[in-house]
Amino acid sequence: MAITLKTTNTTIASALVTAGLVTRCYSWPVESVSNSEAIVGYPTTLELVRTFGRGHDRVVIPVWFVCGIASEEATLDRVSALVTAASDVVDVIDAALASTGAVATQFGAFEQVDVGGVPRLALRFDVELTG
């Protein structure tokens, strides 16, 4: 089963908004994003396995939840809410992609991302698909 990146990214973004976890989620990296929005990125890992004909593909897609400038108290509030909702994030993504193959969503890391020249703290989840 081949993994279709555009469909996968759009499905993740739509599921996060529908579940109320974010107000807006982009299906690809964008130049401008507001705090409390999310971005589904391009794959960080892509493995094409060719066994017994086609085999299985494996892809890891990052999803960033933009929290804000690290030194602001409002950012701590957003981070706290996301950490509390982390299992909901995993459940929503895994359920949305269940029909595409094996899916495993994991908390990735806190990272600093550049948004319009302003460094912001983001919470990254890694979505691993095998199909």
C-alpha cells in the first residue's frame, strides 16, 4: 500500500481542527502561523522497502503545535494545555489514519521554530506510518 503524502497531511490537519485541538492547522509548512495553530510538515524519514514485490513503505511526518515565544507566560499556559492533551492528540491522529496502514504517533520534542523571523516554542509529535 502506497502512502499518499498530500492526503495524509490533509487528513491529519483536518482531524486536529475537527477534534478542537487547534483552531487552524496547515497541511504543509507555511511562512506565517499564529500561536495555538499547528503545522503538518514534510517527512523527516522516508523508507521504501522492496520485499516480495512491493513491500511496505515507512514515513515519519512531524506535526508542530506552535505555542509562542518561550519567555512569555501565555506560552507556558499553551504548553501546559498541550501536555495535558497529548494523549488526545495521539488518539485523534491515530484514529484518522487507521485505514492507511499501521500508524504510531509519539511525542517528539519541544523545539524552537522560526515563524516570520521570530523564534517560537513548538511541541512536535512524530507520526509514523507503515503501509
